[in-house]
Amino acid sequence: MNSTVLRARRLALLTGVLLAGAVGVASAADADVLIRNAMVFDGTGRAPFAASVLVQDGRIAAIGSGLKAPAHTRQVDAKGQALLPGLFDLHTHWTPNAQPATLPQIANRYLAAGVTTVSDFHQPPEAYAPRRAWLHSIDAPDVMFAARMSTPLGHGADWGDENTTRWVNSPEAATAAVKAVAAYAPDFIKAFTDGWRYSNAADNSSMDEETLAALVAEAHRQQLRVFTHTVMVKRGKTAARAGVDALAHSVQDGPADAALIALMKQHGTRYAPSLAVYLPERVDGSGKARAGTEAYRQREANFANALHNVKTLHDAGIPIVLGTDAGMTGTPHGASTLRELELFVQAGLTPTEALLAGTRDSAEALALGDRGSIEVGKRADLLLVRGRPWERISDVRNTEQVYVAGRQVVGKGVRQPAGNRATALPPLAIDALVDDFERADQRTALDTLRNDDADGGNDRTVQVTAVIDREQGGKALSMQARLSSKDDAHAAVILPLTRGSVAPADLRRWHGVRVDVRADATLRLEARGLEGRRWSAPLATSGSWQTLEIPFTALRGQLPYRSTGPLPAWRGDDVQQLLFSGTGRAGETIWFEIDNVRFY
């Protein structure tokens, strides 16, 4: 059996094991349920009413009074409680820098808040399949993945690699990029129309209208909705004219005017203001939330505009939908969704209008016609709370029970799968050869997608990576870069050890890394692992090819991003990526070439 087939079977086995676990989890607690005597807020616009709701096979089978429980149907007495459709959060980032950081921990936070459908704006397309398999193996909300697109040097392209955020700067490039990511089956597209960064920097390459319009047109041909990062009134007009389906941030540099309203109405553009991420008191890593500073005063002015524009657009008939930008520092998962509902009311919506924004209208924003309201035939994503949240929005915090597709996942008697308590997938055994660069595509010998990595920001390193012919025969990987003017300027090549860098690899049967290398740069080998852990060692290189062996004992731990505490110790069962990173003097050109990367 050749190695490619073997690797494919291993990936299939992983996915199969995870999905088999999911089936087992569902069958253990998938009994039909009759929720009796609830006050039902059905999300259709109808006033709340007393009724019972029968759930069968994960869907709402009947709604009414005097319903009888069929045989083998569990009954729940909901007297004194409100039954609502499950909540949405259409703008989140499941980042390794958020706290909590791991996929199961984040899923638990959303379920506890009654959020049953979440959109993740953060993942590279390579990670969709393994993350979907992982989510299906545990109790989790339904997670929708957004494929990211920005301009070269634009916001959203200022971190990570071009596979995570596609760079487009023409209608032709945008059309090609949408076609390319469509192969990964994203749930929708996020475009970064607006380069303006919340008064922190000048416009760093906004997307022109022709490019955005082509992106939207191709996405709609692919049956994909488009959300946009847009925070200025004039850019909101650009986005609406281009036909985007929703603005995923507040326009906050001034009041929404009649022209913006008319364009949003004409093109059916919705508004997800992400108020929770703009709270002036929200503390971020820069410390710019300190009261009395100019940055804080600017935040207050922006936030006042944001609140005003929610009410203005709502009153004009623009659908308001719920997205928080949770996962950004100071914007916690789950709790921010509930805070967003309260901020809608603070902005001037009634509690009923806020709930409709967080259920029915959010479902419509992603064309999810199977959920968002309590109606016969709809998916049974349900939330039981104490109180009357259509009168007091804060009552939505009084969670009693949560159901995802008819299965109870929060509340008395629920036993979550063991995977909800885990912080990672089990480590995978992988082959010794990481990459010899002989494949004709951009994939490693492990069938993972190679990526580039460089410093971010407005001024950033520009790099070109390509497979070249070696003088001795065979192929090698060549990286050339012009470093930015920053002190931390660098350019790196990432070799993921597992697909999408989701599962960790188990390296405990090897002693280190062997590589053929030559360079005109200060070069380091870095291993990246779970929860942002990193280990690195310098490489002694020259302009001539040499074979180096770097024992794992030579790797020194580094603190994760914005972390304090002890340095991580090397274990070898929690590594997801290898990186070769080059540095030099600010502004200079560097290069390195590598080949035959393997474990020994």
C-alpha cells in the first residue's frame, strides 16, 4: 500500500472514529420529548402564548394545548418557564488566543448561554473538515464556517497566511478565490471591505467596489451569503451597492444617513453591529481602554454612534441580526451573545425585537430556513429560561435547559460526552517524512497544506515561496523575503503535521528533526503545539547545502501569545506544526532553502 493511500485511510479513520462517537452520543440521549406548559416565544412575531411542544426525531412535531405524550416520550414540565428558539451568534472567532481556548471549552460556553448556532470567522478552509468531525463527536452548537477574503496588505490579511485569508485586488482575483474556497464547502464568505481599524490606524487597503461586487456575484452563484467587515458609513454604502448580505460590524464614524439606508434596503443588506466588542470599558491587550485617555474618548464616541445607528437602521426597516466578534480579547464566548441582546435594548429596540434579531432574523441572514423559530417541521433548537425575556431581556440569562436538534445538552440530568471535557483530540501517529517537496501541488508528504507566515500589520514582510529544482536532482523549497521595518520582522514556512493543524501529532517515537538546508538569514526551527505552545532552536546555516539534525532536547519553550508563567516543557504528543523562520536586519532581503524534512 503506498503512503498516499495510507495517509488518506488514516484521515478517514480519524473522521470515522469521531463521527462514530457522535452517533453513539446522539443515540444515548436522543429520546423524543414533550415540553409541557411553557410560555412559548416562537420567534415568528406572534405574542408569547401558553402551549406544549412535542419534539420527535430532532424536529418540532406538534405545538398546542392538551398534547399527549406518545409512548417512550420523555416529558418536561416547563410551568413558569419561557421556551424560545435557540440563539444565534453570527460573528465569532474560535481563536487559540481566546479564553477558554479549546474547541470543546468554547462549545460548552455557547451551549450554557443557549446559543445553538454559531458562525466562526477564524478558521482556514483546511481546518473545516477535521473541526466539523470534532464538533460532531461532542455536544456543541451548529458551527458555520466563514471563508475569509481581503486585499493584499488589508485588514484580515495582516495575520496568518493567504490560505486562511485569500488576497484579492481585482474582480478576476475575487472570482477565482471564491471558486477555490468553494471546494472546501464553507457556509458563507467574510469579506474585509473596510481597512479602517477603529481609529487605531489609517485605511490599510480597503476593497474597491468592483472587486467586492465580483466576489459577491460569484459567492451567490455558489449559493453562499457574504458578510463584510465594514465600520465606516461610506464603506457601508460601497458594501450595500456591491450586494453583500450583511454588514458584520457597526458603522461608527458617524450617523447612518438616508443614502446608506436606501442602499441597504435596495440590496437587502442586513446589519450585525457587534456592539459587545465595542464597549468602551472592554479591556484589550493594548491597554487602550483606560478611562481618560484619548483612545477611550474615541471609543466612547464610536460606541455612541454604534448605538444610534442600530436604532436608526432598525426603525428604517433594516433587519438587525446578532453577531458579537466574540473571541477577541475582552469579548468572551457565550456571555457576549447575551450581552449583545441587552445592548440591542440599550440601543432602543424592545426586548421582543432584540429576541427576534437573535433568532428568526439571524437564521434568515444565513438562509437557514430550518431553524430560528418554533414551528412544526423546524429543527428543535430550543432554550428554556426562567422569566419573561420579551419583557425583561436580562431574563435570557436564566438558562434552565438547552436543546440542539431535539437533544438536551444543558440542564438537569444531562451527561455530556467525555469529549466535552477534553482539551484536544488524541494525538495522531504520522510518518517520519514531513516533506521532500516532490509533489506537484502545494501539499506536504503528509498531505497537509503548506503555508507562509510573516509579521503582520500595515508595514509587513513580503515573501515568495516556491518549489525549485536542486542542482543534485529532485526538488527543494525556496523562500525569499523583503523584511518589514519592524524589529520583529520575519518570514517563515509552516509545515502542518495534521490536516488543518487541528489534531496534534505524536512525535514521541522520534528523537528530533533532520533537514537539508542552506540560507542567507538567521534561521530557526520552531514547533507549534496546542493552546499556543511553542518550542524553538537556532539553526547554524550557510550558503551551501548541509544536513542538520536538531534533537528535540535542543528545543526551548516559548510563552504563548500574551501569556505569563512557566515555559512549556517538551512532551512530543501535542505538536501541530513545524516552522522554518528567517530573520535579519529590518528592511533587508533574506532567503533560505530546505529539503527532506523528516523525523529521525
